[in-house]
Amino acid sequence: MDTLLIKNIRAVYGTGSPDVLRKEGEEMGVIGTMHDVSILVKDGRISDISSRIDAPSGCKVIDAARGCVLPAFCDSHTHLVYAGCRDGEFRDKIAGMSYEEIAARGGGILNSADLLHETSEDELYRQSMSRVNEIIRMGTGAVEIKSGYGLDTADELKMLRVIRRIRETSPVTVKSTFLGAHAVGRKYVGRQEEYVDLICREMLPEIARENLADYVDVFCDEGFFTVRQTARILEAAAEYGLVPKIHANELAVSGGVQVGVEHNALSVDHLERTTDNEIAALKGSSTMPTMLPGTSFFLGIPYGRAKDFIRAGLGVALASDYNPGSSPCGNMRFIMALGCIRMHLTPEEALTATTLNTAYAMGVSDSLGSIAAGKTANLIITTPIPSLAFIPYSYQTPFIRNVILNGEEAFTDNLA
């Protein structure tokens, strides 16, 4: 792999020790910044950050032209492997139907499952790769992708195989999550316990046999899976070494946070509806609370209490929830902006939440999420901007000149 030098950088945001895997409390607002430096990359990793670096012989050089550099975004919660779209439900939403009402009449997740069932694995891969390339252009360098639109063994395996193909063919870092417990498949409506049996006794062994998932997730919320059912699935998954991640408290205070912490979940996600009990449950744990403001924006539901979590000494991650029904957008710059505008995070807190902390929430903060010698060179080079705050403030103005993934250019805006 060629050596790369990025020179003429006005500011680097998000520097720090490679040993810091997450930030909590007021530390979230403290980001390392260096001015007037160059970055040297060797074999895909950051080798040096200094004001005095000479380009080695044969080195590729990118002139940042007084732009800034920040870590590529990490997106720890997406459902971007899906077929088609749900724009018909968008009309229902405009007409006043809630997410719960659409789901109750057999739409929502089940509609996506029907479409996915009729879509070949190759076509599903093609559609999904177009979304992966889209998020790379918007600065995302690592993404967690969930299954959950299969809802039977064959189609869940199909989704997870597509996620594996994305990991093998894209420069983006990919983590795979089994979310068979996203809803109850149509064949099992009214027989939810039988569906949980299917997950535990058939799906999980097959997924483990093919080594298709890093994590397991359950939609532990009102109208979906109970705390008891969630615990049963997590216990079965633990036999195969799958680390938990939980959907919780999107629709109601569900107990999902507590069952996630009890089972050492890497993250508990959504959290649009939380009380002080959830904050207390998370304190002292290794679980990262992850909020999804794109869902709040699209569905018109409350935003997570990010500032209260930070005041309580917790860390917070932000992710896109990119999916066809409740957050059809994978733009992490917009998520950062919502964190500032609607959740009252400072630009520094929002950067931490969309880089280091969300890297932690997908288990990759040892190599991604901040800029430090030895870490993987996943970087955004900006056009000349006046400050970090400009990124969430002027949230529609193009700001990315280059995206570097694994030390190589993955996207260049030739008009920048």
C-alpha cells in the first residue's frame, strides 16, 4: 500500500490518545485539535501528525488547501440492507397515521419483509451497495448493518450474506448484527412464542454455523418483544458468542435498557422515551447509550435526553438508523446537526457522539473514531471552513473534499 501525505491542513479535529475508547460526561466536549500540520499515512494507518513532515520518496500527496481534517463518521445503527422503499407509507404518515398504527395494520417492517422475500440476493446486494456508496460520499467510514427484514430463517440468512458481501467488497468497515427479533413474521402472527423458539432453536445455530453476525439485537419495545422474550434470545445468542445490542424505549419505557445492561449489551439504542431510572441503570456499565435523532425528526417523536445523560456523567453516541420506514437517511452530518439543533449538544459533543463514541458502540474504537498515530486512516478532508461549528451549523452546504478510508481515497469531490 502506498504512503500518503496530507499537507497544508488548517486544523485537525478529533485527535487524542489511541487508548481512549469512549468519552463520558463533560469529557465529551473536549476534543483534541491541532493547527497547521500534515498527516502521514503508511500501510493504511496514521503514522505521524506534525508540522514538519517531509514527503517520503514515491509518496502520494494530497494538498488539503487549508481545509480541515476530522475522523470519518462511524454509524453504529443502520438497516440499510433492504429492498425497494416504503414511500407509500410516507403518504400515510403525512395523512396523520402514526408509526404504531401503520405497523398494527400489517405495514411497516412486514412490508419490507415482503419486498425482501421477493428480491434475489444479487439484487439486494446491488441496491444495498448503492446506499453504502452514498454514505461513503457523505463521510461515513464504518457502519453497523442489521438484518431484520427477513423474519424467517432463509431470508434472515440472505440478508446476513449480503452484509458479508458488502464487508468483503467495500472499503467501509462493516459490523453485522442479527435482528431476527425485529418483528414477528407474518406466518407467526398471534404465535409470538413460537417465533421466539424459531429464533433460538433454528436461526441462531444457522447464523453461528456460517459465522454471519458479530452482534445480536432485539426490538424490546411496546408491541414488539417483551423483556422476558428479549432475555431469552440474548441468553441463547450468548451460547454462540454474539454480543447484545438492543432497540429500546422508542415507543414506550420498555425495560429494554435494563435488560440490555444486565446482559452487558454493547449499546442500547433509540432511547427517545427514557426516565431517570434508565440513566441510573446505565451508570457504571460498559453499555453505550445510542440515540437516533433522524428517527425523531422523521416520525415527529421526542428526541433523546442526550444532555441529561451527559450531565449524569454518561457518554452518548448518535447514529442514523438508516432504514426505509422511520429514518430514510444515512447522512451523519445531518445527525450531528440534529444533535446540536434539537438535542442542544455542543459541536464538540456532537463530533464525539458521531465518531469516537459511536465507534465504541460498534466495537471498533480501538482503531477508528479519532485521529491518532497507529489508528486506521479513515478521514474526512474538508473544504476550507471557518470552524468545527460550521459543519452542523451550515448543515446543507457541501463541506467534504476527500474521504480517505484505510489510507486510500474512497471519494473525491472534483468540484470542491
